[in-house]
Amino acid sequence: MIYFDAAATTLEKPEAVSRAASSAIRSLASPGRGGHSAARRAEEIAFQCRAEAAELFGVPSPERVIFTFNATHGLNLAIRTLVKPGSHVIISGYEHNAVTRTLRAVGNISVTVVDTPLFFPDAAIEEFEQAIKQGADAVICNHVSNVFGYILPLEKIAEFCRESGVPLIVDASQSAGVLPVSLAELGAAYIAMPGHKGLYGPQGTGLLLCGESTAEPILFGGTGSASRLQEMPEDLPDRLESGTHNMPGIAGLLEGLRFVKRTGMERIGRHERDLAAYAARLLNQVPGVRVFASADLSHQSGVISFRVKDRDCEELAAALSRRAVAVRAGLHCAPLAHKTAGTLEGGTVRISFSAFNTPVQMEAFTGILRQVLREKVTF
């Protein structure tokens, strides 16, 4: 299979990830739920994972690294803490449903959408600055669009937030493990990220990096600590981690983090961006294909969207799947991004890369795509 859907999940993982997850099933108990060796070992693995993440993402202490089920879980925790009925929130025009649906669920809030054109960061900088100066209770922004690979000017947005004293929530779903992300440097209140994408961990894992001194839980129950209390503990990470941990996932995520650290985030990011540039060049040579990419790809990550004239995106993805090519088509859980970019009707076909993809695969993909486009459309 040619797997070009890393923006959803990196399917190919380092071997150490699966070994660690498999070993954890057999050898790790629940951290904080016993003084025996299996529980103690689980505590060690969990702490090591927090410590690796804290070092990689500029978190002041490992205790401020919260284990979540995915980035959506982390975003819910962050948004539910900072956004209340009556709040005013600023978001980019490229946010995922993990943000927009969560805001909708809070209810009775006002939202300013900075819906500047695709691949025009200067326009985004100007409009975010104006919006933030007018005041807000929170700013929520993804680092990279999951649809178009557009790298938003997060550093400048964070600067405006710091100057105005507005808390910032960052969705790093497409940038963690690929681009520099530092809680300390950004001064963000929260940064949410999945474990199963650029960090090469198993599905069902994620991290929430906490800069705020307090956070509101959305799940209540046992933490293995302060058991007499009938309120959730105040201290992190226990306040936000109720119930039994996903230790196989955490053990696998630890090895994924170590892979990213060992390989080098800069190296991985450069590899993916080079593939995206090559993909844009090859796809632009295919008749009828429109590629959504920045002119010099300076604001592009390892994600490329395209459309083909007179071809349905979903049908095209299905035809590619029948030829053992994995892509994603449609709205990619981000209708706001498509509305902003003018692709809401029909969506796009998205290809996205990981550290394990190669130029040879991209060449093969282009050949298969040409073959599919020559064939008669059948439903």
C-alpha cells in the first residue's frame, strides 16, 4: 500500500513503538494503584513519557504534561476551562471541528473568525492583531491546517496574545513532531496534540501541555491520590486524569517521542516539506488537477490538497483505494477551513506524508492517479 494519510494517523511506526505497547500489556499495571513492582514500573514509564514530552515541547515541569485520549480530548479540557457562556473568542478560519463543535457546545458565546485567504500569513497577522487588540477571553488557533497544510503565523499570534494578556489555546495536531512547538516560548495557556500522528504513538493517545495554573476537569473519578476527597485534586496531572491510564498507549508514545527526538524534528519536518514540494510539482503536471499550495511552499507542511476538474473527490479517493493507495477525501472534519478556502462544495483530496514516505512512492502515486483519470468514471 502507498499510505498518504499521515495527517489522520501515521500508520507506519518505529518498531520500538509496537514492542513497547505489546510489552506493556503483559507487564505494566496501573500507575498510582499499588505499591507492587508492576504498578511501580507503570509509574516510571508514565513519568518518563511526561519528561520526554516536557523536554521536547518546552514545558516547565513534567507534571504539566497531561495524558489525553487524543487532541480533541485535550482541546475540550482547554476550551471548557477558559471559555464560559458569555465569553468572546477569536479563532482562525482553518479550525477543526474539535474546536468549533466544542465552542458550539459551550453555547452563548461570541466568536470572531479570522478567515483570511489561504497561504497569506501577512493578512492573518494583521487581522489577528486587530481582533486581539479589541479584546477577547481566549484565542484558539491551529498551528497547521489539517486540510491544506497551511502553516499559520502562530509565533506572531502568540506575541499579540502575550502583549494583550489574552490566553492562547494551540491545536498542534499537525505540527507536533514536525515543527518547533514550545509552550514556554509561545506563552500559551494550553497546547493540545495527538500521540498517533507526528509523534508516532498508538491511537488513543494524546497530550495536553498546561501553562495555566488551574484547569477544569471534564471527567471525574479516581486518581490514585487524595482518595478521601470527594472533589478532584487541585494538583496536576491528577486533576485532569481520572480513571485507569492507557499504559500500552503511553509506553508506545514514549518510544514515539524518543524516535522524534533521535531522528530530529527539523529533519522530519524538512523531509515532509520536501515531499510536499515534489508532490505539488508532479500534480501540477497532471491535466485537470488544481493543487492548493503556497507559491514557494514556504508556508506549507507535509500536507497537500488537490481537486480534479469534473471529478468527485470521494469517488476519486475510492478509485485510488482500489489500487492500494490510501488518501483522504471530503471535508476532513474541518468545514470551516473549506468555507474559508472556497472548497466547501465537494471538499478536496488530501495527501499527507510521514518520515517513512519516499519520493518513489510519490512518483508511483502520480502514475496511478493518471491511470485513474484516464478511465471512465463509474459509480
